Amino acid sequence: MGIKTALGALILAALAMPAAAQDEGTPEARPEPGWLSDVVIAPHDGIASSALPAPITAMPIGAVRLDAVGLLPPSVTGLPHDLWGASEADTLSRLFRAVPATGLPAMLSFTETLALAELDPPAGGTAEARLFLARLDMLLDRGALEPARALAERAGPTDPELFRRFFDVSLLTGQAERACAAMRANPDIAPAFPARIFCLARGGDWSAAALSLGTGVALGQIGEAEADLIAQFLDPELFEGEPPLPPDPRITPLYYEMRAAIGQRPASNDLPLAFAHSDLSEIAGWRAQLTAAERLMRAGAIAPQEWLAIATAHRPSASGAIWDRAGALQRFDAAILANDAREVARHLPETMTAMQEAGLLEAFATLYGDQLLRLPFTGDDARLAHRVALLSPSYERVALRAAPQDRDERFLFAIARGEPAEPPRRDALTLAVSQAFASTDLPERYRAMMAEDRRGEALLRAALVLLSDAADSDDIGDALRLFRAFGLEDTARRAALQLMLLDGWAA
């Protein structure tokens, strides 16, 4: 059926319906996420918005300095409220936008803490809200939707650019009604036609939705491909027997939601991380759930317990990398639950290898590190258990309680305690880590920034070094030393242990 015919049918049906109630080496930064929906148009652009239901009355909350908004107070983060100091807001924004979605888990955790921290706005620059949006976009890029949604809600999604992100996060987390309610509650937000139509339909006002579709097409505000999708979303029965719509060259959460409603949801494994959340539910099928959970776990976007629950939900019925990993994890988990030290020791090497190859070893350690420490292992079994525990939050406990069994372990235990240690090997990375724990003096390359009251900027640059696959060993050592000099000892130790163990060193 052609779009004009479909539009005519929709509008006629609607009319018959009753109305329903870059400085100092700053890395190249990514722009805003390219998948954001175009849900907002410029206010007062002459396009009527009367098809929306009456707006909800909202109490004013006063002016909010977005760059100061956060979820974690200094008492939780341990960071001073004036961490940004004299840094330029634009520089900090570019640094946040340069943070990758995956990498060293300790740095993913630290940069998320920075993004969520309650901190005074930087003194340099006047780009109000640019830093806030960069922090929010960093979370969106790595699929950390729940903290992103909470941060947007804390700010109040009244700014058009902030509202775009809040709207999309709400859709991707299954809270479309919340997104539409926020749209109605903010009369200063002028919704684009597709978002307006979507919310009218979700609110049950199908007649207004169909009329808005016709108006949007007539005004040139809705293209042909968009109109085809929206028409099918409004009345799928009109298109029964028609072939599926062609793939969208640029999928957005809004169109993803519409495609899901008509049974043409695209697979999320080829889409940005934020879309992977839609495959975590059982309706997606277990393989899709596993793939999505692993992707999000590597980015630190979900809790290890959520990944484990999905990975152990069913018995693998086929072979292949993802099924083999699930099978290995299930066998190991069963042995742990039975408290059978012999079976745990038998399955541990295979499971560690599978987790390491998939980039999931740190999550595995977080789940099982404590339990492994309670089992009576000796020899090589104890050595492997210690490696897992050193990657877990219990890293210091194993270093204080266990006796090192070789030079490698003696070195790792010293790092876990924050003490100097003789490097057991002479490779560049081991030497850099060893030197980082030889003193807590401030590295030369960061002294100027610290002296100029740009402490947070220095830490963010150091985090980017440790998240880079191509970082020089001297840069790595200086980044670790900076964290230690600043008093972020736990962050430095965990990062150093992960550098040593996640790539197979001393395995």
C-alpha cells in the first residue's frame, strides 16, 4: 500500500473516531551520540502543537546550574567539591567525550564516578551545560542508561538538549509513558512531529496522531521513509501482507520503539551499546540476552549479578564461543554452589580462560573472588584462586592473608598492599607499575596542571591514558603515580592489578 493511500485511510479513520481524553594534547572527542532521536524542534517555529493533550501543571524548581548537578556527593566519592578548579569547561567536555566505552574496569568505574559526582562548575569558560551534556553522553555511549536517566532526572529535563537524552533513555529503559509525561509537563519543549505522534498514540489519542502525521507530511516535516514507519505504527492492520520495511540507515530509540511495536525490531548486536538493554528481557531469546549482557558487562554498564543471572538461566543447547562460555560458567557456578573444592579447582582454569578471552574476567572475579578465598586450595589451585581474588574488591585481603608462592605473586601482593616491590620481570609495563609504587611523588608531567588548580582535568587525562590500548609504559606509570599522589589509592591499586592480570600476565 502506498504512503498516500495509507495516510488517507488513517486520517479518514481518525476523523471517524471520537476524540480521546583540543589543548595540551587533548584527545579527539566524539560528538554527541549519533543515535539520538530528533524529538525536539526550536520553540516558536510556527508549527502548531495543539494536537497534544493539555499540559500537566508543573511546579517551578528554580534555576539549576547543570554543570553542578550530580548524584554522588563528596562524602561518597571522596573527591573535593572544587575538583574542576580553574579548568576550562570546553576542555573538560572534550576529555569526557574522548573517554572510550570499554577498557580497564578500574578506569571505567572512576570516569563514571566523575560523571556522576556533585562538583562545583569549573571556573574557566562560560559554556553552561556543555560539560553536563558531555558527562551524560559518556554514560550513554557506554550503555549506562540507569545512571544517565537518574542524572537527567536530577537536572530536570527542561532544556531541549537534555530533554532529547531523557526522552531516548526513557524509551530504551521501557518507560515510554514517563517520556511522554515529561513532554506534556514542559510547555517550553516543542516536540517534533514523530515524537508528538508517538506520544499521542501512546496516550490513546489515535485520531490526533493520524492527523498530525498527515500535517507533518504536508509541511515537509516528515520524510517518506519516516511516514511509512509511523503509518504502520499507528495502524499495522492496514499493512498486513506487505513486505517488511527496509532497514533504517540511522536507527534512533524512537524509531526502534516503533519498529518493535510492529514486530520489526532490528537486532541490537550491531547497534550502539545503549540499544543492547532491549535484548536483556526473555522475549529477546537467550542468545540475544547473552550477547547483550556480555557487551554491557564489558562496558561496566550492568552489574555482574545481572550478567550471571542471564548466563545461568538456561542450559546451552549448541556449541560455539558464547555457548561454550555459558557452559563453562555454569559448571563452575554449580561447583561453587556445592562448595566442592575439587570440582571448583577442576573447572577454574577453563572458566578463567573463557572469561579472559571474552573480556569478562574482572566481572567473574567480582562474583567469585570472596568464595574462592574460602576454599582450602594449595599449590597451583591456590595460585589461580589468588589471581581471581586479586581482581576482585577483596584484592587487599588476599594479599594480607595468603603467603606468596612465587616472585610474580610476591609482586602482585605488594601492589595490592600499596607497597614497593621488586619487579619479577623486566618488561616495560612491569617496570612502570613497579616504579609507580616506589613513591607517591607527583609526576613531573602533571605538576603544572595541579599547580594551576586543574586537578580534575589531570585525573581525567590520566584516566584516558590508562584506558588507551596504545599508551606508553612511562605514561602508564605516571598516571598511576598521579592517582596515588592524589590519595586515590584504591583506584591506583585496582588499575595496576588489572594491567598486570587481565592481559594474561602471571596467569
